[in-house]
Amino acid sequence: MLHLRVIAPPDQSSAVVDLLGADPGVTHLVVLPGAARRPAGDLVLCDVVRERADVVLHDLRRLGVEARGGIAADDVELTLSAAADRAAEEAPGSGTDAVVWDEIAAKTGEQTELSATFLVLIVVATMIAGIGVLLDQPILIVGAMVVGPEFGPLAALCVALLRRRPAVVGRSVQALVVGFLAAVLATVLSTWALTAAGLVDRGMLLADRPLTDFIWRPDALSWVVGLLAGVAGMLSLTSKKSGSLVGVLISVTTVPAAANVAVAAAYGVWREAAGSALQLVINLTAIVLAGLLTLVVQLCWWRWVQRRSAGGVPRQRSGRAARLTASRRPPPDAG
């Protein structure tokens, strides 16, 4: 469930309360008249099941509440309430699969900022991967994949394309381009420095590297892996399954490809640099295409669920809901 805090201007308070009170997915509705001071208005509190949260937030924004008031939402980790159970039963769809578009837009929008932290993480990840390439060490490659922060701007780009937000698209692309260029340049410099120190040499790059040479040899499977990673990554983001996101980061060859570009360029091995650059482009493109397609499918699915609910088709109760309902029934008469 989500806990909503709404500051409603006095002239909109009745409409807000009526809207929330009429929605089957809203429960624990509390109204505190005149409690808000900045901005001034009535404070309205409620809990809403995730499968109805997007509809409720859309209706509140349609009233224009955010223009003179405010809307805030927090995840509710634990709810012990029969009223909440009834709301979950009456709302169409599954809360686990529900997508709250405003939440996703806010979360991914934070990832488009070209911050110092983002630049440091992507530079460090690429430098680690560069060493892993030279040593032919998959462990270092995997570590660099986990450290790399590039999926944030990629996810933000997918959401912005779907919601037609050109400003967010521009910031996402800027973060990716500047981030990878800075990472490649830093890795070139670090490779030269390590070579001057006698820790690595050009022969390590030209030697057989059976464990990591896939990085600069893209093929059809590169597209397949990138597409699957894009689907899994977007689902992990929209369904709050953050554990799956780690697997996505490990499965895509973005940071390692950028590192191989840098190391090969540092030693003038342009054929390998070109292959690595192609691998990077393939993975980035596949992730964006798959992520965008996943969002489109989710959007169409939830629209169908809402239309089906509005048409009066009864919702089939989940196993948990059925067990909760059964547990509240009185025991049969022994007589």
C-alpha cells in the first residue's frame, strides 16, 4: 500500500475527500481541517492499495491539487487492518504487478542528474573493468558491472520517451554521453599510468583472453542479452524487485565495453576498440528498446484491467485474499 498525504486548498477539500472516499482502493481516510500551514489548507491522509494508486494520483492531479496544495506518497511496509484487506480485494489487478507512473517518473528523474557521484561511480567502474580486461579476470568485470550506475539514466530515458518528456530525455542522454566519455578518457589515462609503472603492457591486451574477449566481439546474442536485460531491469524497477536489478547489471556489457574501448585506444589497437564500441552501442540500444516496450505493455495491460473493472467483471480473489476472508468467517455450528 501507499500512504498519501494531501494538502488540499479549502475550496478543493470537499472534492478531494469525495474523490478519495468513493474509490474502492482507498482506506484509512482521515481529514484534518485547517491543519496545513505552508501551503495553507486541509490535511487529508489515507492509504491506497498500489493497484489503485496510479488512478487516484491521476484524479488528484486532474483536480489541480498540486498547483496550490501538495501530494506526497510513502510506501507502507506493514498494514494490519481488515479494511485494508477489503480494499485490496475490491481493487482490480495485483498489487505486486501494479505500476505507479508518478512514482516511477520521480524515481528515474533523480537518475538523470549529472552529479559528481554519478561521474565518480562510472569512472571507477570503467577503470576496474579496464584492469579486468587486461588481466582477463571475469571477477573484476562482474564487479565493474555492479558498480556502474548507467542503468539509472537508461531507465529514465525509457520512461521519458513513453511520457513524452523531452527535457528528461535530454538530461538522460547528456548523463550517458558525458559519463561514458569521462569514463573512457579516465581509463585511457589510467592505462597509460599503469603501463608507465610497469604493472600492465600492450602484450596483455594482444594475448589470448578466452574469458573476456566476448566484450569486443558482438554477435546476435549481444542483442538477445541486451533485450532480456532491458525487460528484467524495467520490471525490477516498476515492481520494486530491486534484487533482480543486480542480476541485470551483471548481465549487460556496457561498462566493460567502454573499458575495452579505452584500453584498446590507449594501446592503438583500433580494431578491438571499434568492436568494443559496437558492443556498447548494441547493449545500450537493446536495453532502451526493451525497456520502452516493457513499459508500453505494462501501460496497455493496466488500461485493460481498469476497463475490465469498470465494465463490472468481478475480480477473482487471490489465494491470500481468499484465505483472509475465510479466516474471518465464523466457525460452523457444531450442533
